Amino acid sequence: MQIALILTGISVVRERERNTLEQLLVTPISKTAFVIGKISPYIVIAMLDFYLILGVGWHFFELPLPDSHIALFLLAFIYVSTMIALGLLISLVSQTQQQAMFISIFIIVPSILLSGFIFPLEAIPEYIRPISYFIPFTYFVEIIRGLLIKHTLLADLVNSYLALFSFVVVFVSLSIIMFKKRV
């Protein structure tokens, strides 16, 4: 989550600060192509990072293997895409790299605390718990625990997959809307 948000979060801002964004703006590239082009390399980097961390878990901590490697890849791809799209959105609304990093950290800390990663969702006060369902990491935690620890069937996790996918659609759509093709 940190790598995906922070790397992507500073990408457009860095280009804006270095005045290299102007070169992209004069090209006949569409807003959609710009957003997809910005997201794609970071998805590859984050996927490699996901599997590297998972490999360390399997090797050193004897993390159980999932029943379905396709479900695990689908989870990784959708979650990484969600975080990259959110990072790009952060990058588009930020004016400086420091502001982008601050917003990213402001998202990461509540995500870890309110997602069920550290504390079970049932232990979070009822008046705060609804916020958890607006955090993509909540669904990631539910799916990864279901796949690796509980060996839950993919059919039982469809709602969480759909929730993550809806975050991707919303964040990419907002990024396309927020991108202004002018200086």
C-alpha cells in the first residue's frame, strides 16, 4: 500500500514541479490514455512487490499457500490497481510532492487502523466502524485472510472483490475527470 500510494502520488506532481508535464500536455494524447499510461508501470512494480512480500511470507514464515492462485492474482491485481489509481488521484489534486506524501500518509494510517488488519472490525466502536467500509484495505484484508488462512471459496469472496473493483472504477474515473489538459 505504501509503495503504490507514495510512488504514484508523487508522479504527476513531480512532473508538474519539473515542468515536464507541459511536454505531455501539448501531445495529442487523451486524458484516458494519460491516466492509463501513468497507472500501468506502477501496477507492474506493485505486483512484483506484492509477490516478493508474499514469497518472503511463504519462505520465512511458512504462510499457507492459497487454494486458488488465480484468485490470489486477481486479488493482487485489483488491490494494486485500486491503490495506484488512488495514488494518481492524490497526485492530481496535490500541488507539491510534500502535499502528496502527506495525503498518502493520511490515508495509510487510518487504513491500517480501521481495516481489521490490527484490530478486528467488531472491536472498532460502532460509530466509527462504517468508515471502515469506505477503505479499500478492509476488503483486501478480508480477501487475503479468506484465501490464505481460512481457505474460503472464491464464490464467498465475490462481494469483497466487487467492492475493490468498484474502488478502481471510481478512482480511475475521478482521475480522468480531475486531469486538466492545460497548464
